[in-house]
Amino acid sequence: MVNSSTPTIRILFGASTSLGPGKIALLEAIARCGSISAAAREMEMSYRRAWLLVEAMNQAFRQPVVQAAVGGKRGGGALITPFGLDLLSRYRQIEAKAAKAVGSDLAALQQMLSSN
């Protein structure tokens, strides 16, 4: 039985800024959970690590990707900004285009694996 393969996309913007599957998964978790801390728990990541990744993304792009809300009676929260949603969408489109473009090569490589 042949397992399907998909390319993993990491986009490098210069020497110090990147966007890849980990940051994208964190953004999607924040969108689902409504907070950075809940997203971090879901991903089994420390809150500090999640916060640092969010801050890195917010600093790297011209507009904020995630907007945090200060606590109140029900506590704070976070949401993905419209800019962040566009970023997510474009990343997923790049993934889909890459997978389509290299699909036959990935299938050939998959056939070369010793587990086939």
C-alpha cells in the first residue's frame, strides 16, 4: 500500500523571518480556541513559546496577525485579524499549489521507499 506524501512548506523571508507549518498550526489553533493560552495547551506548547511565536509574526508583517484582548470578567482572549486570515489562506493556497506541482515526483519518491 502506498502512503500519500505532501510537501512541507517553510517560507523564508530573509535570514531571520520564516513562516511554516508550526506557526500556521498555532494561528489555526488560536482561531479555534479564541486564546493564545488555550491554543498553546491544545498544541502541548508552553504559553511563553506560543506568545513569542505570535509576537514574532506580529513584528514580521506590516499588520498584526493576532490581536490579544486584555482580561475582564471572563478573561482575555485573542483573535486572528483579517490580515492574519488572509495570511493563513495564502499559505494554504501555496501548499496546495506546491502539492499539485510536485505530486508525480512525490509519488515516484514514495515508490522508492523500502517500506513499499
